[in-house]
Amino acid sequence: MRRKNVTFVLEMEHKTRAIVLRMIKYGEDKYIIDFLTHDLGRESSVWKISKSRNAKVVKQLFQPLAIMDIVVDSSPRKQMSYIKEARLAHVYSSLLFDERKLALAFFVAEFLVYATRDLHNDNALFDFVEQSLIWLDTTDKGIANFHLMFMIRMSRFLGFFPDMSSHHQGYIFDLREGRFSGDIPAHKDYLLPEDANKMHLLMRMTPANLHHFKMTKIERNRVIDFSLQFYRLHIPQFGEMKTLEVLRAL
């Protein structure tokens, strides 16, 4: 009697804390959810709609920056993992209802899509993002510069936080090298002393002192521009931010 060949496919189940970055419609009854996760880094998983999971419920559940506990199933023969379980791990008290906080949240979600595109497992970075979002949700102090503080502090986890020790009044800031200098570089990617001082100012911001830093709308928009330029120089294919114009208007 001839024995049939049997192929065993290893199914893997992962449970992890996750932050929703975006949701994309996929076919008639599926959505692809992009997550930043604690244990898996960036993860794209499929959520299938059933009779008990209509599209409206899905959109409410997977709001951008929702903090969740998820269980995903994956196997070598599947291109993407499937979400087996998902539940909210933190219910925002003000983030989704405050116009300014909501605009900041959408900007941060899009920023994370580009900044963490090739990120593998990084528990410290995930913890930083989660703690920052919970702080934004619960604070009642000034938040106008939150996104600026968030971007510069996150660069530490990505490996290109500026060298604070090189700062001196009157120095330029070399965006490529991530350091202050008394010499003008041969390239054009640098900040003149006025903007270089603002870069140094950013590096001193923390959640505890953020409300003490005051900027005009013009100054804040200028800082957004060179902060994003800094990221584009250090992260290949960093995309154009669609949420930027909304933030500029606030």
C-alpha cells in the first residue's frame, strides 16, 4: 500500500500590545490593519468582516492610534497574518473629542507609518509611543508643540538623535550629521544659527516642561518643516505628510 505524502503547515499565534496606524479596505469583506506592535515591530494583518463584525464596528474599533491587545495567526503559506482577537487596551478620554488633540493624533499616526516602515521588534520605541499617546490624552496643559517634541524624542530610538554636546551659540546645525558646527558644510542640508537654536530648544522639551515653551504659528510651522527634512535625510522613502496642512492651520 502506497503511503500518501502529508504536509504539515505550522500555524503561529502571537499575542501582543499594538497601536493602530491605518486601515485599508481589502476586497469585499476584509480590511488590512497596519499596526505598531510591542513584540513584532510593524505588522500588517487582515481583519475579516463577518455577520457579527460589520464595517461600521470595524472602523470604530480600529481608529488611528487605538491602543489594543491583539492575537494574530500566521503561517509560512500566508502573505499576511490574520487577526484572531482584538480588544481595546486603553480607552481615550479626550484624544478623540478634542479638535486640537485629534489633529495631532492624525499627524502622529501618519508620521509613524513612514518613520517605522522597516521597524523590527523594538519594545522601548513602542513603550515610548504608547506612553506619549496616553500622556497627550490625559494632559490638560499646553500641547501646541507636542508633535515637535514627539518627533525629536523618537529620533533617539531610531538612532539619529542630535548631538546636544556640540551646541554653541552661533553654530549651524548639520542635518545630515545630526550635530552643531561652527563650519558651513559643503552640502545644503543645514540650519542657520536661528533655526539651529530652535533645534536645540526641541531637544530640551519633555512632557513635564512642554507647556513652558512658547512659539508663534509661523515659528512652529518652520520647525515642523526642518524636523521632517531631518527625518527624510535619515529614513529613505519617507513620504509626504497629507495631514500636515491641517496641523498648520491650528
